[in-house]
Amino acid sequence: MRFPEQRPRGGSGLETRYRNAESGIWDLIHLLLVTDVVTEFIEGLVETYPGLQYLDGFPEVKVVLRADVSGAKYDKVAVISGGGSGHEPAHAGFVGEGMLTAAIFSFLFRLPLDDHALNFLRQGIRAVTGPLGCLLIVKNYTGDRLNFGLAAEQAKSEGYKVEMVIVGDDCALPPPRGIAGRRGLAGTILVHKVAGAAAACGLSLAEVAAEAKRASEMVGTMGVALSVCTLPGQVTPDRLGPGKMELGLGIHGEPGAAVADLQPVDIVVSHVLTQILSSETNYVPITRGSRVVVMINGLGATPLMELMIAAGKVVPRLQLEHGLAVERVYTGSFMTSLDMAGFSITVMNAEQTILNRLDAPTKAPNWPVGVDGSHPPAKIPVPLPPSHSKKNDETLCRPQQLSPEGHILEMAIEAAATAVINLKDSLNDWDSKVGDGDCGSTMFRGASAILEDMKKCYPLNDPAETVSEIGSSIRKVMGGTSGIIYDIFIKAAYAQLKANSQSGITALQWAGALEAAIAAVSKYGGAKEGYRTLLDALIPASSVVKEKLAAGEDPVEAFALSAEAAFAGAESTKNMQAQAGRSSYVSADILASVPDPGAMAAASWYKAAVLAVKNSYQAS
């Protein structure tokens, strides 16, 4: 697989309208628009998840909190995180029992730094912090550190117990020479989970902070993107051209460590893992034999299918190339960058305490479920159920000597298949007008397989098992709707014959099998007589033979009359408005010019089989 080339980014109406905003008034409008986006996101969030609430009253900073927590009465350590918005579901989507107690965030990608904003940060701390205090988990960005740090100091001055843990899990850049340090990326979510589970156990603030800090030291992340995110009201940077990808970028659209040509996903995954686990930087204390958990995180515009493909490449490489035991795999969108196309990989040393915390229950709406516990083998052989038929090596071979009935059955099958083969071009021509043009080719493949298999493995002296083997031939080669319909038809006929035949099969039993097969196709496909399908040929045939046999008519003549009814029914489809399949989208004028191809195919093989039987009896 190769990653798709950079996807075009269609702008919203707001983006187009304010894309070229340069003056102060447009900047102000842009600010209001972004604020409204965040507010409206929260309104939808709390409507979707009734366990969440938000503090109202200040437009620039938002606080989402657990609805079941009241600060003054809360008897556990509160765990709070946040930052700028635009990373959804982080951070508000991870608020819930067993994870975050509150999330504090604001504008896209940044927190404001002024008295009003800081006051609301303190309000968020007050709303959920009880006697045991609170832990602030902050991604390593200067603005986040300053905002949360100042709010923490002011909360402390009011008598609250507050600790702060900084998460810097970025492994893309070389060791910093300054004070900025490593950026906080998707690994922060795993730290949230560890801290939230520790707090839910009733641990003290110092103990919760120690576990969160330990978790932050165990985790490394690196991202790769195929597009730059689109900020509302701003022009999307064009630093990535077609056929390019960016390695080691941050989550705010900032440039990465390198721009490179697109590579197959397994090469990209191998590079990212090597960078995270590099012994030169030694960012993450993971060595061969370590137990790890992995997070494959979408950056906002990456389909789940692509994320799962990446996950399927990550795990075996960690196991085989790096000698690691992968204990848990979390795949999805956890910390995004608006509409950025790409993903990040996070690897965390899974000490048993950390693993226990990750497996602990939580009600946070966006934490994945079903990933705890032991991992069974990913691939297992498909168990073969015991057959309920009497098939064995002998019955699945063509008999050396055919009985009279077996000889007649062979002639009927050969005639029916040959009729379909001869009708191939006509069926395709009709189907090109009312369908997708391949009815004849599909039926041709089925008929050819039947003729070929009949020479080798049809137990022709056993009619019921022969019918079953016809179904096997069809399944091998016939695709699309026709293949499924005929497979259902054959299975139902076989079941009816097996249930009612002891030695030979009578004409009445063949009629019953036809009726049962028609009923099954109608039941599962939904079509009835008059819907312009193959049933418009087979239902009249079934009705006539049933009626004639009940009246005591000679069986051969009864079936011969039913064959004529099948052809008349197929021809009558010209006068029907299709109510099933692709023909239902075709105008009545076009439909009136041709019969239904499926009905004509069914009438042809049915009539050919009946005439072959009739000729055999007349010859004898």
C-alpha cells in the first residue's frame, strides 16, 4: 500500500469568506468565529454525552467537567488537562470517571494569556478540586506551561493542593540544546489514562503525580503527515506538494523534521519506529524484551482503514525487528490536528503498573473499549464443521457405471448448461441495455464449470448429491448477484430433495424441490412474480407442473408444459416495470425493448433440461 497523495482541502464558506482577512476588523471577526466554533463543539459534546457538563460564562476559555463531580465534596484527586482546541477528541473526549475530571481549553491551538482567561482557568480548577487536590497534565508547549502554571500558583495561594506534570513525548527532533524540550503529542492521552486510573483508586496527590510522571517518561511519539491542517479563515500553507510527506511534525500545523517523497506505509512505519526507539537519543527506556503498548493515532483526516493498515505494519515490526512484546494496541483518532491527513505512532514501556492503569475501567467517552486482557492469536484456522451429507470419496466421483436415472440426469444437465452457453451473447446484449452487461458472461462461467465438473466428480446416480455438486461448481466461478441467487436456489433444492427422498426421486419430489428453491430465492432476495426477475420464468413453471401433476397428468408432459410456461413468463417481462436489481433504475421505454436477461437464462436452461428428459423417455 502507498499513502494517497496530498488530498485537496476544500474550504468551508467561512474559510473562503475570511481567507484573505488582513485588517483589524477582519481579525476580530475571525477571533469571534473561532470562539463560536469551540462553543458549538462543546454544546454538541454535552448533548451527546450526558455525563459531561461545561462551565458557561466566559467566551475565550472553556471547561468541560464530569457531571457527577462537585469540587468541594469530591473525595479523590482531580485530574485536569487541556490546552488549545482543534485536537478533538482530546481533551474533552477523555473526561469521565477513571480518566480526566475536567478539560480546560480555548482557541484553536492556543490558550489566551490575560487576567480573564487565567481567572477562568482557576474556576475550572475550583469546580472539580476537593480536599485531596488536583493534578494538571500539560503538554510541553510554552503557552500551555505558562497558563496552567500561573493558574496552579494562584490556586495554591487560595489553599488548593495542586501538582503539575509536563508531557513531552516527541521523538522526531534531536535532543534540544535550549529549554523548549520535546513537544507533547498523542502519548499524553496514555498519561491521562494512567493518572485517571490511579486517582480513581483513591491514591494521594503525590502518588498520582508520581505515576503520571513515570508514565510520561515511558512514552515516545512521532508523526507523519500528507497534508497541512486548514485553520478557519486562514490560507493553508503549501509547504507540502503532491507526492510529498512530512516526518516528525507537531499537532499545530508547525513544520516537521523533514519533508520526503511518499513511501510505502511499511517503510514509513519502519522509519518512525526506529526513530522512536533510537539508542542514540534514548528518548524512551525501551530495550529488546520490553513489554510495550502502541497507539496509532489519526491526525484528523485519515480513514480508519488506513490507520488499521498502519497498525498491521507496526505490531509485527515491533515484535520481529525490535524484539518487543506488544501487550495492547490502540488504534483510532485520539489527538488530532483539525483536518490533517496522516498519523502518529506512540510506543510506551508497559510496566505492569502502567498496564494495570491502562486496563482499568473508565467512562471517558472516547477511550477505546475492548483492548484489555490477553491477546489471542491474530490468525486461527477456520474449523471445518462435520458434513451432514453422506458425501465421501466414493460419492464425489463420477460412477463408473451410470444407472438409467443417472444417464437421464447427465443428459438434462448437459442440455441445460449448453443452452446457457449458447445464449451468452444475447444475454450480454440484453443486459447491456438494462443492467451492467455481464449476465451472459456470468452464466457462461457457471455453465462451463458445471460441464467440466460433471465429467469428474458428479455422483450422477445420486440425484440429490448431484444437485449439491452443481451448487459447488457455481460457487467457484459465478460472482455477483446471479451467483448468490443460484447458490441459494441450489441449496434449497438440495435440502428439499434430501429431506424427502429415500431411494429414487419422483416427479412430484422434483416439483417440490423447484417450489422450495423458488421460495428461498424470493425470501432472501425479496423478489416476487412481476418484479422482472428470473422468478417470472420459474414461478409460472412451478405452478403449471404442480397443477398438472395434481390432476394426474403424465409427469413428462406436465414438465413439458411447465417449460412452455417458463418461456412465456420470461417473454412477459418486457411488459413489466422492474422492482429489483439494476433494472429498477432503467426507464420503462428501454425495459420494453428487451426481456429480463435473468428470466430468459432461467427459462432456457429449464426448457433444455425438460426436453432432454422427454427425449430420453421417448427414445427408451
